[in-house]
Amino acid sequence: MEKTYKAILVIADGLGGRPTDWGNATCLERASTPNLDRLAREGACGLMDPIRPGVRPGSDTSHLSIFGYDPYEVYTGRGAFEALGIGMEVKGGDICFRANFATVEERDGKLIVTDRRAGRLAEGKELAEALSKLDLGKFGVQAFFQASTEHRGALVLRGEGLSAAVSDTDPHETGVPVAEAQPLDDSEAARRTAAILNEITRQAYELLKDHPVNVRRSQEGKPPGNIILLRGAAVMPHLVPVTEKYGIRAACIAGGALYKGVARAAGLEVIEVPGATGDLKTDLVAKARAALKALETYDFVFVHIKGTDNAGHDHDPEAKTRFIERIDREFFGTLLEELDLEEVHLCFSGDHTTPIDYGDHTPDPVPVLFVGPSIRPDRVERFGERTAAEGGLGRFAGNLVPQLLGYCNRGPKFGA
Ligand code: ZN
Ligand code: ZN
């Protein structure tokens, strides 16, 4: 039996930058990163196209690609991953919808939409409790609703004979009735699912119209959240868990719900770390300590750090640079105090580039760093976009987890 190693993958969201970030340097190049530079000297660097060259990645599709899935095959739309992203338990085969609380008025027996966002209400969680009484027993189907921010939420349908080939109940305009969901193909499953959605419209109105929150909002002259509008039906794909594929135990440490959701779909167990907030204020020392502890019991630990992307979206080079310095000092400083790089392979990268001037994700490749006993060192001495381009790993697309676990002597062989 050959020796196996443990692995840790650290993703700083939107890590990549452009020379336009800050005086002809990227934020990563501008930042002082002695720990990452040490790892670059000991290991090997390269550039990764998160999905493939020229594709602007979303964080969800990019993480699927990093975990070794083909997002063109398994990504069914925002509905499914948004439901995961707000922390819902979603199973393969579930039908997921993006949802809004909205305001309707009854006119001539019709429910006319007067505000598609119910005044961006703040009481979604209270209203969502009422929706736990949605009863689809006569269809043999379960419905789960969860509120997220403001008027937003997600709905998940679970049961046999369901289809995502249904139209939205959200009419996408005001002054018109709530749309009747229609089947979008000839299947019985699509007809049945459309009927279920129309039943949900009826029941949601009954459950919400006299809800104390809405009575109070009406008294205050605010639009009540007395209906939910559904859009973007998507089936949750059946992903082969990486834990199953590689026969490993794996854990995820992340602040943001979307990353916990994708990790859970890939078979990872989520470890909740107090202080891991998924923004620039996150406790990076706590995350490093949690990762060290997780490595005692798990074969593979995935750590997601979000703040770099937030600073990129905010067009704030100083915030992004300082946060990268915190990642180096607080996260890697703590991690490297105890991490045994003779027994563990480490990979650090981003899930895409979020340049300061553009303020959103771009297709540019991101720098990658691998270090550990199996890695052939290269001549790169500093971790950054330009130096990584000269590294021994060259340029490749996604697949960080399969590569990392490959160095750990884990994973199935393709062919004889
Ligand atoms: Zn991202
Ligand atoms: Zn982003």
C-alpha cells in the first residue's frame, strides 16, 4: 500500500488582479506576503483558467470546476445553487426556484401584482415560518421555503415525478396577475409540477394575507409581503461526491453560504467556525486554527476566504491589498506554525480574477501555488500573477482538487 498524504486547499475569492489595480501592479503583487513567498520558493506555481480561457466565472461554476466537475454538465442554473447558497439542504433531483415576497391586490378574483419586492421588506424570516404550512400532501410532494436577504428566498420541491420544465409564476412586471405556471414540455411531470406551483400560489396567499407582519405593514402604509413569486426552475444535479470518488473524509471551512452549499453538494462536511463571517472582518486566525484541527481527522480540508472578492467589487485596491496581507500574516502565519509540509499538500489560489477597475469577475487566469513532498519545486521565489506565469505548473483549467489529491496518492486510475 503506497503512502497517502493529507491535503488542504485554500481559495481566496477573486484573488486575481490586473496591472491596473494599483500603479502597474496587482493587489497581490503590491501586498507584502512573506509566508506565501516562502511557500512559492518551496513549491511550484502556475496559472489557472478557473473554467476555461475566455469564460467569466461565477463563484458557483468556478468552484464546481475547481472541485473537478464540468460546470457545463452539472450546472443547471442559479436556482439550485442559490438554494444551497442560503443554506438549504438540497438533494439531487430536487426542483429549486428563486423566490420573492411580493405584494398583490385582489381584483375581480385575480391576484394583481403591485410590488414585485414587497417594498424590499425585512421580515422575510417571520413570513417564511407561515410557509412551512404549505401542504402538498395530495401531490405526494414536499415543499421547503427559506428566506434570505430582504424580499428574497428560495423554494425547493422534493418528490417523485417532478420537472424543471415549468414557466415562472413571477410575471416580471406589475399591474398584471400572478402568472399561471405552465408546463414547458409534453411530460406528465411538467404538467404536474405546473399544477403544484399554482397550488402554492393559492396557499401562499391564504397563509400570508392576514399574517400579523402584513397587518402591521399595511397599517404603516407599507406594501405587505402577501404572495411569493417563483422563477428560474432548476433541478439539483446528482454530483458524485469527491469523498466517494476518492474514498476520503473531507471538510469545508467557509463563511459564505454559497461555498458551504457547493462543498456540501461535493460531499464535504461543513465545520462552523465562530467569527468566520465571509467578509473583510472575518477571523482568519480562527479559520487557520480550525483547519489545523480538521486536518487531524479529515484527509482533505477546503478553506474559503471571501473578503478579497468583496474589495474587488468595491473597487478598493487598498482594502484588497491589506486583506491579502492579513491572509498571509494571520491565516498562513497561524497555519504554518503547525502545518507539517512533509505530510500535507497545500494548494492556494483564487476562484477567478476580480480587478479593481472592473469591479466584477473577469476571465483572466489566476495564480496557483502547490507545495508538499510530491511537488517538483520550480524557480519562482515570490507569489504573484507575473511570477506564477513563469512557474513549473504552466497554465491549466480548473481541476485543483483532483490535482491536489493526485499528489496525495489518492484517486482512481483512468484506464488499465
Ligand atoms: Zn468567487
Ligand atoms: Zn464576486
